[in-house]
Amino acid sequence: MQTETIVATKNCTVCATEFTITDKDLEFYKKVSPSFNGEKIEIPTPTQCPKCRERRRLSFRNERKLYKRKCDFSGKEIISIYSPDKPHKVYDQKNWRSDQRDALEYGRDFDFSKTFSEQFNALFIEVPQSAFLNLRNENSEYNNFISDCKNCYYCYDIIDTEDTLYSTRIKKIQDCVDNFDIVQSNNSYQCIVGDNLRKCYFTYHCQDCNDSQF
Ligand SMILES: [Zn+2]
């Protein structure tokens, strides 16, 4: 079995918690460090602890807040994960996926006189973003990160689901409300982590259940 060796101990610059850097971390950073003009630019080791790094990554992702704003392509009012005060260009999905724009026109050379973050931020503001991340849905406007769904409302991270409200991380569901992480189920309410549930209410970690409560 491979073991990891601690090569440095640091204190998080945000919460001051002590955390370690291992030889496997260094190996990974070396592997993913980019090269420009033949020169390897080594990625430095983290200054924040794993929890703070995770928090920073998640703060970048808006999965569950929806806003009304204008589509920057058509001018029409749309629903989006980007609030109207954001500087980004946001297109509704139809326009974002269309061939009416050439994505390559946003390409640009890296400017070594500026930081990566500065340039990434400028590019992120300039390149149109999709209003949200949904695919092949019917009558399911107020959701994000969903595909192949019909008649769903306020659901996030769902697939192949119909007539369902206020649920997250679900797959192949019909006629359900307020569920989290359930699959292949119907007519259930307030279930957390479940598979093959029928008429279940307030269940937790259940599988192959019918007419069950609490
Ligand atoms: Zn921290």
C-alpha cells in the first residue's frame, strides 16, 4: 500500500487551522503545472486548509438561486443563475447553444504582464454564459442543472423526472415533493436517500419500500 509522507505543515490563511502538504500533493501539483514556451510554471502549494479551499470552490458555483434578468443576446426577460447586477454576458440557452455566434472569436493570447486571475476574470466577463445548465426539458423553467424532465419546479441536479417539486439530486422520479438524493421512486414526500420508493413519507436511507412513513 502506498503511503503519504508529510513534507510541510502550514496554518490556513483564512481560519488558521493547521494542515499538511504531503509528497503526493507535490507530485500532483508538479503533474498539473503548465508549461509556456518550454518553461514549466510550477503551481505553488496551497495557503488555505482543505475546508476553506472547498468553501472557496463552492462559492464560485451557484446551483440553487435563480434570478430574473435580461438575455444579453435577445434583450428578453429570462430566468438565470446570474443575478442582473453581475457584469457577465448571459444568454438564454437557445441563443447560447445556437450557431449565431462564433465561440472562437473570444480567443486571446496569454499576457505575461498580467496575472492569470486578472485575465481569467476579464475573459469570464466577456464570453457569454448560459443562463443555466439545463437540457431537453419541458415546462420546467425554474430549475438548474437538470435534463430530460417534464413539469418540474425548483429542482436542482435532477434527471429523467416528471411532475416533481422542490427536490435535489434525484433521478427517474414521478409525482414527488421535497426529496433529496432518491432514485426510481414515485408519490413520495420528504425522503432523504432512497431507491425504489412508492408512497413513502419522511423516510431516511430506505430501499424497495411501499406505503412507509418515518
Ligand atoms: Zn481554513
